[in-house]
Amino acid sequence: MNFTDKEKQKIISDMCKMIQCKTVSNLNPSKVDWNEFDKFTSLLKKQFPKIYSEGSFYKVGSTGLVHKISGSAKNTHHAVVLMAHYDVVPADEKEWSFKPFSGDVYANKIRGRGTMDTKGTLCACLEAVEMNLKKGWKPQSDLYLCFSGEEEINGPTCSQIVEWFQKKKITVDFVLDEGGAIVDKSFPGVNDRCAMIGTSEKGSAYLDLIVSGKPGHASAPPKHSSVGIASKIVTKLEKERHKAQFTAPVTQMLRVMGKNNSNKVLKFIFSNLWLTKPLVKLISVIIRGDLYALLHTTWAVTRFSGSKNYNVLPSEAVVGINLRLLGKDTVEKSKKRIEKIASKVAKKHASVKVKIISNNNPSKESDTDCEQWEMLNDVVKQTWPKVLVSSYLMMACSDSRNYCKITDKVYRFSGMYMSKQDRAMIHGVDEKINCDILLKTVEFYINLINHL
């Protein structure tokens, strides 16, 4: 798509201004600079006047920005949702080679926190809708642009927006959020670029395993200290594994990767899962990594605390565990399993309990046998003609899981090319986006809304 120089300049300038808004979210509201959030909201009203003059705007919850563009169809209770989040994670300026919120252009790259996650998609979405409105376009169904400022802290805003839809009895027929992207080398033996569209998410939970033992002075330690017992429990947990599960998103992905594989052995294995599933399970256990995580619920020990003093035996040792749940596994089932394993290790030497800090069970699997999925495939191929398209399982969590309460047409695709280096910058250091990639993302959204 050929943008005019004026259009290109506006897109890049708008993005730079968005990055300059330091919309860092925090679990403690008193630590949030709400002026920066207000600055961001005011910026959108100024830079996208058509959206605000021809559509309707609603503030939902503390950070929810909902823009409605009325459709031409008579049934106004059906809607399409395009979403993103505008809050960002903190950035330590000492680690960056430029100011994290500079929002400038250097070597054809827009620099700053949020360029990849997810002000890039948010900007592209707004630019596409604004451009089309200027040309007299209208969607068939009502179009909602829904943006949250609490995604990074798993805040309630997106859930409140979903409740807002429910109260208004609006049927949501299609949701697009961040997630997969156009990637290189998506799978061993697959040489083509692939559009990875997330159709489900693993669940995520934070748990504290608390081991209570004998406190006292370190000069006379007991045979089994709380920290020692906790360490044995951790060792046992890391040896345990959940049963493998072939969920629909993973099965579909493996078949696509098998069909398009240049390696004859891998082509056979992943094209004939009806025969080779036991072998794939074994391979995943041996090599671990991504394949293992796609087929199993995982738990990872991420925190460990005991006494604050070197010469004091702690009464409690606390182990922080991150659960990533797959398929039929639930937080409660995994909690009970951890308690059972821990109790067997601790025996009578200590008491154990597991406390749930936060939790989300696996999301509903989205429909891939429907016109919405086919439409999204067509738009991807229209924008990037030579790419493969595959569903996949997101191992991270996004706001979009909240929409699974009201629709099974939730798709997670960021609408841009991301190299391995680009993906590493998400929540990392020196985050930036190539201007050409941002313009291509605008093109993707224009192609998408022209199908709505």
C-alpha cells in the first residue's frame, strides 16, 4: 500500500508522541503517574478527530478507553472488537542506550518503551480507522476499539469492559488482540515466514509454598531446617511432570509445520500425529524447551526466601512458584498436587501449605472453523502474500482471555513482522520498532477493517 509522505509523517509522529507518554502501570495505584495517562487520552482525542467526532467514546473502569464506530447493518447488537493496551512496564534508564521514553526516530526506528508492546498495534489500529473514516467508510457491524491501561499488571479494566458489553447485551463476533506475529524460523525445518495466530492461552498462577519448621539460633541447627526441607521439595517438584496433552491449537500448528517442512523426518512425524504422538511426547521430554511447554502444564520455582539474618533459623521458608496451565489442568488441581508432593517430602519435620497469590485457568479455545477465522487468514495473506498461517498456543497471558466469557472468536495476532531480536525487546532493553514495520501494520489494519 502506498501511503503519501504526509500520511507516513503523521503515523510516525503520532507513534512518537504516544511513546513520550510514560504510561507505566503499577499494582499500587499511588505509584502511578496518572497525569501521563491523562496526557495519553488527550493525545488520542487530538490526533484522531474523526474517530471522536463520528464515533462514541466511553470511559470504562479506571483506564478503559472504548471507541464505538456504528455499523451500517440493521442489527446493532453485533460487534467487532479490536483491542490493545497502552500501559507499559517500567524501564531502567541506566540499562538503556537512549532515554526509554524518548519517542524519537533514529536509523529509521522509533525508539522507546511500548513500541512493540503494544502502542505499535494501538497506533496502527487508530490510524487505519481514522484514514478510512476520512474516506467515508463505515463498518457493517458496530466496531469497538477497546484499550486498557492495566494489562501489564493483570488489572480489572478489560474484565470491566467485557462486563460493559454484557450489560448492554452486545454480541461480540470477533476479537483481535496482541499475541502472535509474522516470524522467521517458527519451527525446525520450516523455511517460510509464518503468521502465528494465537487461538488459546495457557493459564497462569502464582503460588507460595510455605514450609514451617523449627526456628532458633543458627549455632545449633536442627537436623531438618525449613529451608533445607523446602530445598528438597523444590528438587522433587522439578523432577515431576504433568501428563502431555495435545490441545487443538498445538495439534493444528504441528500439522501445518509438518505439511510445510523441508526435513523429511520431521515432515513425517508431524504430518502423522495419529501415529507419532507417543514419539512427539518422548521428544518433548528429552529436549524440553518450547515443545515441552506446548504439550505440558509446567511449574517453575522463581522465588525463595528464608531468614533475613545469617545467624537466625527461619520459622518459615517460602518458595514462589509460577504455574503455566494447559488444557484440562486447573489451578486447584495443581495446588493439591504440589501440597501432596510437599507433604510427602516434609513428613513430620515441618508443616506445609500452598497459598494462591493470583490465578487464571487456561482460556477457552477459539473457533478455527468459521468465517471469522477464514477472514483473518485472507487478510493476513493479502498483507503478506507468501506467509504460512497457523494457529498456536500462547504461553503468555493477555487481556483478551477476558473476552472468552462472551465469544469463542478471540484471536491473538499483533499484525506485524517480529524478528527474534524484536521479540527479545518486549519488556527488555532498548525497545524500538522499524518505521516500515509500523507502516505495514497500518496496512494490515486497513485491509482488516475493509473486511468488516
